[in-house]
Amino acid sequence: MVKKRELFLFISLFFLGLFFLYLYDYIKQAQDDIFTSIESNKMKNISYLFKNIEENLVTKNRVKDSDTLVKLLSDTKSRQAYEEHLSLLLTPSIKYIYLLSKDKKGRYRFLLDASKTDKANFYQKFDVKEKEYQELYRTKSPQVIRQNNIENLFLTYLYPVKVDGEVIAILSVDITTKIKNVVLELIKPIETFFVVLIIFIFLLMIMSIMQIFHYFITRKKIFTDLLTQLYNRNYLHEITPMLKLERYSVAMLDLDRFKVINDTYGHKTGDFILSQSAKIFKDSIRDSDILIRYGGEEFLLFIYDRGDGDSALRVCERIRENIGAHLYSYDNHDIRMQVSIGVHEHPSLEKNITQAIKIADKMLYIAKSKGRNRVVVYDEKSKSTKYIEEKDIDFVKEALQEERVTCHYQPIYDHNSKKILKYEALVRIIDNNEKIISPAYFLPGLKHTNIHYKLTQRILSIVFEKFKENSSHVSININFSDLINIDIENTIVKELQNNKNLASRVTFEILESDEIENIELFKEKIELIHSLGSKVSIDDFGSGYSNFRTIIDIEANFLKIDGSLIKNIDKNEKDFKVVKSIVLFAKEANLKTIAEFVHSKEVYDKLQQLDLDYMQGYYIAQPLEVLEVEKNLFQDAFSQ
Amino acid sequence: MKYLLIYLLSALLLHASGENHQVKIIEKIISEISIDKKIVIWSDNKKILSILENNSMFETTQRCNSATVIVLESKDTLPRKCSSKHIFVLNYKLLSEIPRSFGALFWKKGRPNIVILEPRVESQNIKITKDLEPYLEERVW
């Protein structure tokens, strides 16, 4: 994709150059035409004069052959007379006029020489080798010799002196370059102008070629990722306007547990894995596909629809299998890798490429959360995905800018003491229609984005501000990536370090997440919360991968049992058993237990049979903008 | 003959380019003659002598006395003691003025011309090759 401007310039210059070359050639031809015209004009005049001289010389003197002519002109007087007569023809442009005759040995000899300079003696030999002399004797017609390198002669005109049709001598005239020079002088400025112009155009053409060449070189550098030699994100920006999405599927690829590789084996090994993986990706796709290193261990693939049955899913499965089958050997380590892939097969259905990539990224997230090493294809008909997609980053960004982010608070109830233990802060966005939007519609799309961190910061500010003014306790949801974000950490430390009272009333509910791969870092952050005097709760316990050892190690204060285990506990005996086990474990680990999703009296009653500490749910109280008080609990439970 | 023609033609083409080509023709002409002594060249034209000295197959001398062949440009510069040597002149007129001159190379109307005087060549016991025969003249005209 050469820049059109440079290409246009080059083609224009090329044709302009051709045009001027044509003009130059035309001028040169015109110059030759002028010379030919001068030549023929001159020859015509001279021919006429020579004819007279020939007649005078031959007819009057009754010359029969060359011998009688030699005899006639051997007489000095008559020779002088003829030479004087011929000398009248001399002009600044006619330098020499002489009469030559061929002797018996075929050599040419001067019979007359009317020249003012370099005059030859009578019968002196004249060495001439041009074929035109022989030609004159053969054809018996005048000949013209174009002189190129003889002194300043332009041309020589040979006129045959004939008797009875036989050539007996040659009248020769040497014309100087004077006229030619005059013509050349006249034409020279135009010629020079065109030569300069052609050189200039030629230089411009070279410059534009160099520019195009330079463009390709820099383009390669700008658009290539040095490590993997794949295209980088700059290239994505470059091709975005030209990319016909209807011909492609979009896939987002991410190497599983790559951070572990980096942490365990070092960055050099990580780089090696990346470059090798890029090679495997390239070998698994075709030239018509576009592979981009999207960032870190993430790759973006545009799979061209070839219409040959090799679907995007098959291409992605091939990539996944090839990565899984490859043994990465580096620095005496043999490493196996896996890749998770999210695919959007019909990106053209989205409003733009960014949207399509975002969906492929969500599918990748799903692939990761489902256990990695798999390909997840986006189902356009799935309403839930669509719904989430509707409230995207821009929606949250605008809400943050327009301060439409707020928090609702749901009581966490101590059913033993009939008191509210604390409130869980739950984020809400008030949309442009004053409708309150729940986080389920916008949070999934924010994962790992800067907006997510900004949103968390805003929630912290709102909550801290509200609870500074009262004595109630509050729980704030936070995930691991938030916790390791330096800005968020600074906000927490800044607010709580100097307000021990507030700090002691804050509980951070850490979402159980598969991102907690760096356990040491996780522990470090939990210790920081403890050091500030705040409490830690493990959220959604039982929903995922929870590591009991880690739960004990981090000395969490609360364990919130996941709603999926609670909501059907009154009907599902298995769930009851699981929750019972969790409660027992929590007691042993000295953790307070909270059951969430208590949405009915049946659930509430069933949970009473267990030794749970606290409960939370719509049956008790729904989240409200204000802090609910005990007397209002159980009033509108699950009425909505 | 063929080579001499080529020389003449090249001299004709390159006449304006200096004395080098003139010397080449002179050298070629002298190489086409043989005398009873070793050919040692002297010239009153120092440039020609210098070119011959540096590039020629012939021996040259700075002293006219030691020379066997003289390349003469001007009658006035011919030392009397050398007037009996084989003289090759660079002007047609000198052929008349210097009786010992056996040949000439000169420019007539922009064209190089060679004249070898047959009677003088014979009287001086100079032998010429066939290549020079087309340039033989009975007399100076």
C-alpha cells in the first residue's frame, strides 16, 4: 500500500519526463531539419553556380577529357583566371573551392584552388578517402559529405564536371560550420532549458523513488513488532479504514499462563516463547490472513473467508492444536504452552472494527474462564452477550465524566442478633433516562481496561465519603487487578491511613478470580489492607477455584458463600451439604460466614439450620441508595 | 596499407585533439621505411621528439648529429651539419626547399596528406613497404 500521493507524484513525473524527452527529441529533429534545409538551399545555389562554371570551363574550351582539362589548366594564366572567378563564390561560410581531377593511378589532384588560405599547388596530390568521391564517378551526380571532425568544416559538396556524360573532374566546395553554429547558438538556450528540465525531472523522479523506498522501509519498521516480526497495532490502525470486515473473521489469541513463564523462567524465555508462538501462528494460517501482535501475549487474527470450508473455527483449532503440540526448548527448559482463542465469525455485523475486536476479546475471556486452552466462538444470537455489549466502555466513560456513577447499599444481616452488621456497596450507573443500570450490564466489558480502574476509584471515593459521616460498616467489592493497581492502592492508603476509624469499618470483598496467579503478590496486598486496620472478605466463595490454603494464609475475616450455592438451597440437598461443609471449614479457619442471594423465606429458614453468621439478599433487604435500618428489614422482601 | 589508412582516418577524426596522433602517423610512416643504418630520430619540434622518446619504438636523440632520420618542421631549425641526413618534413613546401627531404606529412584543407618522393627515396637508398606506395610522387608540384 504505497502512499497514493508519492505514487501519483512519481507517475506524473514519469510522464512529464517522457513528454519533455519527446519535446527535446522534437527540437533535435527540428534542428536537423533546419540544417537539411540550409544544406539543400546552399547546395541548390552552389549547383547553379557550378553548372555555369562547368559550362564555361568545358564548353568554351572544348574540353574533351580530363587530360585536355589538365593541359588547359596547366597554363598559369588561364588557371589564375578561373581561380579568380571561383574565388568570387567564397564567403565566410564557404571556406574552400577547388577543382580536383583523378589521375591514372586513381589519385585526386588539384587543378584549381580558389581558396584564400591553405592553397594547394597545381596538380598537387590530395589524399581523400571518403566513398562519396568514388560514388560521384559511379553515379555521375553531386555528392554531399557531412564533416564531423575536420577543422571547422560542416560539409563538403562535390559537383561532377562532365563531358559527354563522363566525369572528368570534381568541383569541390567546403562549407564551414559557421551557419550551423549560428543555428546551434540560437537553439542552444532552448535545448539547455530542456536538458536542465529533464535532469530536474529525473532528479525529482529519483527523489520520489527514494521517498517511496524510504516509506516502505520506515513503514516496515513502524508496522512490525521487533520481537515476533508480526504486524503491530500501528498496522491495525493503518488498515482499519481499508479492511473489508465482511471478508474476515476476527480472533483474539492469548497464550495461557504466559505470566507464569515470565515469572518462572525469566523474560528472555518469555520472549523466546512469544517469537516461537508467533512462528507457529504464522505457519498455521495463510498469506491472506492478517496476524497482529495486539499487546503482550495477545494476538489479533483476521481470518480471510476463503469459501473453501476452512472456517475460522477450524483455523483457530489448528492454531490451538499446533501450539499445544509444540515443545518449547530454551535454556535447558522444555516448556509446553496452550492458547485460548476468542472468535467473532461475522465482525461486519458490528458497527466498527473496535466493537468486533472487543467481542472477540470477550470470547477470549470466556475461553479463559472456562478453563483455558479452548476456542470460544461468539454467538450473535445470544441475547445476554448482546445486552452486555450494549453497555460498553463509552457508556461507563460518559457516566464517569458526567458523574452519573453512584452506589447502592445492601445490608448484611446478623440473624442471630437481629442487627445489621454492615452494608455492601454496589455500584450503579444512572443512564440518560434516569434509569438505574446494574453492573451486570457494564462491568464485564470493562475488564482490564483503564476505565475499570477509574470506576473502582470513583466507587472508593463515593463510599469513603459516605461512611466518613456515619458509624456504619461497609463492604467494598474489589478484584485482584484493582488491588495491584498503584492508583487504586494510593487512594485506599491515602484515605484509610489517616482515618483509622473509617478503616476499621471497611471490609474489602476480594472477588474470587482466576487472575490471582501471583499468590505472593496477592498476600502482600491483603497484608496491606490488614495493616490499615480494614477487614478482608472472600467473595463468591465456592464458585470457582478457591484454594483453601490461600484462604487460610491471607487470614481473611469473612467468607461470602457464592449465591449459586444459596439460591436453591431449600430444594437442593447437595447445595445444602456443600454450604454446610463450607460453614464448618470457616469455623475451623476462624472465618465469619455470609450467605448471599437470600431471596426467599424458604432459603432464609433453611439457612437458619446452619451455623451461618450473616445473611444478605432481597428477602432481607434490597440495595438502596440510603442505608436501610433494622426496622425496615423483611418488609418488601422479594416483592419485585 | 590498411593500418596506415586506419591511422590516417583516426588522425582525420582526431586532428583537433593534438600532436599525439600526428606523431603516431609519423611513427607509422617511419616504420614503413628502412635505411642502411639504425633509425635514430631527431626533430626540431620538441614536443614531437618528446612523444617519440616516451612512446615510440624508435630510438630518439637530442642531438641532430646522432640522428639518422630527421623530422623537420622548419627549414630554419635544420642544422647545417644535419642537412645530409634522411629528412621527413611536416610541410609540403619544405619538400621543395630541402632537397634531402624524402617525404612529408601535412594538413591540406583539414585533411592529413602524405607525400613520399620516389626519386629522393631511391637516391637515399631508402626502402619503403607497399603500404607507402600509394603516396609516392615523382616530383614536388
